[in-house]
Amino acid sequence: MIKWIKVGGALIVTLALVMILNSRAGMIPALGPFLNPINGFWQSAGPQHEPEAIWLEAEGLRDSVLVVFDDRRVPHIFARNDHDVYFAQGYVTAQDRLFQMDLQVRGAAGRLSEVLGGQTVALDRAERRRGMLWGAQQKMEAYQQEPALMAIIDAYTAGVNAYISKLHPRQFPLEFKLLGYEPEPFEPVNVALMHMNMASTLAGGTSAVRMSHMRAALGDSFLDRFLPAHPVEMDPIIPPGTEWPDPSVQPGPAPETFTPTLISESSAAIHRLPDPSLGSNSWAVHGSRTRTGQPLLANDMHLEMTMPAIWYEVQLNAPGLNVYGVSIPGIPSVIVGFNEDVAWGVTNSGANVHDVYEIVFRDESLEEYLYEEAWHPTRMTIEEIGVRGEAAVQDTVWYTHHGPVVVLDRERLRGQASQWMAHRGTTDLRTFFTLNRARGYDDFTAALPYFETPAQNFTYADRHGNISLWHNGLFPLRWEGMGDLISDGSNAAYDWQDFVPRDEVPRITNPERGFVSSANQNPAAPDYPYYLGRFFASFERGARINERLHELDHADWRDMQELQNDDLSLRAREGLPFMLAHLQSSEGFAQLSQADQELIAKLEAWDYEMKADEHAPVIFNEWLRQIRSNLWEIPLAAVEPQHRRVPEHIRTIQVLQDESEYAYIVENYAPAPASAPENLSALVLQSWDDAITELTRRMGEDRRLWRWWRYQQTRVMHLTRIEPLSRTSIRTSGATEAVNSQRGSNGPSWRMVVSLEDEVQAWGVYPGGQSGSPGSKHYDDFLEAWARGELFPLHFFRTQEEALSWLETAPFNPTLSE
């Protein structure tokens, strides 16, 4: 009996282990398949190519294709026709970044819950309501009318699928095993979904809902004074004094002020604010100001940094095509880079291309909505969200002529519809197809009209001596202030009735000052005749870049690299003297401790450089953060936190420079004037104490450890947010407002410098590595160099013979794989 009890017990334990090892618990994988020595994570190291050349073998190629992997595992693809070069690009990109492509496509399409379970249903629902998949489908319909572009997409898709089809389960990337699912075939619509993903990151936010709540609580005078559309301190992208022709089209008259119904939940994730940390720098210097006599172009794009990296470095070579740069995994072509004749870079625009409309429904059926005093039919779709391990979830999305209704208040028969330029059916890929093959300025300008959203500042230089910058996109024709607030969806005056003509967007070519530059700031001075929106990046980066470029003469590529790594904070240079003056004039200054006086001495001696090991940047940043919080809490106490749009740091500094501004805020907006600090000096002293308390809580009692890199917490997180697959506590200098703009997980996602000599020279780096496999030594092998501000020389081969010749002397004695 005991024997059978033991056997039965062993059987129960065995069955339990089988069930446990083959069951998931949240994000924890089924351990049996994950630990399987044949097919499990042990087999997931991925390709480990040293410098080598391979003849690509895959069903679907039309001719021979040579891929040369250089010493940083950058693939240089040499093909004999367009089909094969894009097929090969899809193949090698999937080889390194398959999980990244799969997860980001699922995220954009609202399909994460199919593999991650119920925890992502709300996110999937939001993406469906925002019209991400709908927008991608609109784009695919447009591509299908363009056979040449569709052929590129089909070739790239076939290349991705050729790689997937060759994978055995033991070769699946680690993350598939970790999350317990298999890669699915890549579809052509995924290319458009990846474009929608980037459009969402760069141009998917809106301030309209928060601004409407702010106006309801504080009035138009507060918005105009402290959240202005035309900041006086701005050094715009196109230099002031530029003469603009009279506009060829005019918007209709602005209607009377509309007061929307404020829906309390509408400031949640669907109506997120644009991220102020996402920005970029780009400039080009004319040959008259360089050592070579030829133009220099520099670009560094600031985005949320991830592992694997956002970008994938590649060279594409085929008849009529020889281009090098970075691509977005999932999209064919090079997005930012150079060829033998031209170079280009991009920065985000910030122009308003996303309006929110209040919709009035006729009754609870939601089948009709009010427009121009008549009831019009809505269109309804049922979105079914698959949920791993659970029943599917259904959601109804209603569409009006403005776009999808993203927020709904059934009780009051109100909704908010989203009209977003990214929903339009466009063929944006043509821009990059043309730029990749451009030979001069005419090709550059011919490429731009096809790229509508996200609107970008395209910086350009060529070996013919030209430099140029175009604030490029399709911009709705607006009256002043249109779209800043929630719009009246029943009034045609708020509709997008026309667009800014393409040849009247802000642009400049070969200016007298000898350079062009952009750092996401206002594109033009207030005398530009079209209204593009209220919120662009703060002035600091753009002003600092222009300051340094004005000083440079006989510049070379190292000057461009040095400027990309410039750590000076104009915010500190402008604000710290006033902060110190107010502190030292406060009644409590004499009572500050000796330890506090030592910190103040560090600030007084500081050169405003945001260096990794410095103490002063920590004190300044936290102190100003507390001043900003305490100052604007006075008027914003009337606004719920999720509905606030807090004025910029420079607005805080301007109040510090003018005591009467503080008095104005207290007298007009304080719930009870006596509850506010009696003057600015008192507020600054209070904020100093708050800063010291917060730093002690966050960084400990030992003030020697209050160093900038520890405060900054620069990190590059894996897409799954699994920390062992991420890289954290990276020692970096720079700051959000510095040219070297980084903080937390946001920073320069690709730095590039190009010298447009007869034989173009280029340098670049991004935070990560070519391989997306955490088991590969190429997973993060650029990260340390990136953190130090270094650039790698980019191997740009003119022919495959040149690439093979380079291989003969490359490290590790590579061989040609047959």
C-alpha cells in the first residue's frame, strides 16, 4: 500500500510539474519550453557574424546578392535589382530584429493582448480607438495605386518571411520563448503600421483637451500670457527678418468662442500630451565656413531609447542606388543618411496636425451626430481584441467625418473625435525612395511633398555646395488659435478646409549666415503668414546651437561632434543668477546650514555645464523643479492634475526676473492670496528646502553621492521592460535642455555627421547594437562609445569589390562564406 502511495504521489508530483512547466503565470513564461535544452532560450544567441561576406540564399531572390558584414555587424547589401535589395534588407533586418518588428506591429495594431494577456487590453483598446490600424489600411489603399512602391513593400515583406520560414523553434529569438509564442508571417500592412507607430510617437499627442480644462478654470488671459503661441525668447528655425510672400490661400473667419463639454476621463492615455523630451537636433554648415570648403551635415534624433535600438544601420547598393544610414525595422529604405551626392537629417516639427472635436449625438443609439444643424449618420465598427488565455473583448468604435470617436460620455450624449493627419492615405515611402537616390537639390525638393506626417524639419546638404532646411509636412489651414482647444464638431468653420501650399511652408536655402539648423523650436517668427500651432520645443537647444554655429569658422567634423555633445544649459545660465539672488535676499538665508552653504558655493562657481560627475547640476535641476512646481501650483490648484498643462521652465525664469509677474499671478489666480508665499524670495527659499528634502529622500544623506549621472538615471530599457535585458545607470552628461539632450530613457537615438567631400565621409553611433538578441555580443556593443560621445567612422563602399577588398584587411581574418 505504501508502495502505491509513493507511486501515486510521484505521479501527482510529475503531473503537477508538467502542468507548471507548461503554464504561464502573467509575464513568467512556461518554464518547460523556455528551459528546454534543445529548443529553449539556450539556443537564442542569434547570429554572431564577425566581418564576413555571404552570398544570400533564399527562395524569392531573382539574382545573386552579396551581404558584407563589417566590424560592427552593419550589413552592406549589394544586389543587381531593386527587388533583391529590398528583399535582402527585409531578410537581414528580420535576422537581427524579428521580435522588435513583431512586438511593435502588434502594439500599433492593438494586438498585444493576443500574446500578453489581459494586462494590455486597455492599451489595445486605446490604439483601436485612435485609428492606428484604420490609418495603416488607408495608407495601404494608397500604396496599392502605386505599383512601383507596392513592389518595394512586397519585396521587403517577402524577405522578412523568407527568414521566418527558415527558423526552427529552437532558433526563435529569446523573447518569443520568454513570452511563449511564435512569430507570425509579416504582412505588407505592417510597413504602414510601423509608419503609424512613428507618427504616434512624434505627432500623436495633443494639448487641446488640457488647454480646454485650463481655459475653463483660468481664462484666456492666463493661456495667452503664460502659454503663448509666439514666445518672445524664441530663436526660430528660419531666421527672423526672412521675407514671406503674401499667402495664396486664407482660412475662413474665426467663429465665436466655443465652450466644450469637459469629459473628466478625456485626459487619460488616449489624449496624451506631446512628450517634451522627444526632440532632435540637425544642422548643416555651408562650405564657405568649413575646412574642406564643402558642406557638413549633423543630425541627432532624440527619442525614447530602447533595446533593441529604434534604428538599424544598413547600406543598400543596387543599380542607381548606393545609400547608407539608419532604417526603421519594418520599413524598407534608409530613413536618415547619405549617398554619394547628398545627405539629409530630420527633426520633429511639433506643428499641430491632430485636432479634437466635440461630437453631439442625437440619442443613446449613437447612430447620428449633429453637424451644421442637421443629423448625420455615424459609421460603426466592432473591434474584437483577442486576449491570451481569456475570452476575446469587443469594443465599438464610432466614426464621424472628423475621424474616430476616441472618448465617449453616453450619459451626456457627447464624444470626442480625433482628426489626425496620420489617418490619411499617403505614400510616404516615396520620399525615402527618392531621397535614397537623390543626386541634387531638385531631387531633394521633389521627394518632400509625399511625406505628410509626422511633419519633419528636413535638413539637407550636397556635394554641389548647397545646404537647405524645409519645415515639411501637410499642415491644415488655420485661423490663429484653431485647434489649440477642443473644437466644435457641429460647426464647419472648425473643419480642415484646405492646407498650407507646399511651396509656402517655412524653408531656407543657402542663407547668408552660412548655416541652417533646427532643434524642434518654432519654425518661423510671428510674421510668417500661416498659423501652424501653439506648442513647439523650448528655446534652449536651438538658441545654443545657433550661438555655437555663429562662432564656428573653418569647421570640421570634430566640431560637429563636439557640438552634438555640448552640455551647456542655457536654462541654468538664464535662471540661476536670479534664483541665487532671491535666495540670498530671503529672510531665512542666514539660517541655512553649513552644508547648504557649501552647495550654494558650488552653484556660484558652476559653469552651467551638465557634466556627469558634477554636483551643481543636481542642485540646480531639483531646485528649479521645485520652484516651478510651487509657483504654478498657485494658479493650477483650480485644475485637476491630469488636466494641467504646466508653463515651460523659461516662463518660470521670466517670473523670477520680474517680481510684478509674481504679484499678478497671486492677485489674479491664487485661491486665497494669503496662502501663497509673500514674495518670490520666500517662494525660492521654500523651494530650496523642498529640493534638499527631496534629494535626501531620493539620493541619500551622503551629499557626495549627489552627482548628475546618478540623478539623471540614463537607461536604455528593453521593449518588454524586463530589467536584465535592459541597460541602466549609464554614466552620461547632458540634460533635456542641452544640445546633448538626454534624461532617463530619452536621448540621442542616432548621432550622425557627414562631410560632403568628393568622396563623402561620415561618422555615426546609436545606443545599442545591431543584434536584437540579448545573447549576442553585438546586442549593446555601441553603448559605451555612445555614452562617451564618440562616433564610429561609417564604412561606405562604392562597389562590392571595394567592400571585399576591405574585408581582406578587416579584423578577425574574415572569410567569404559561399
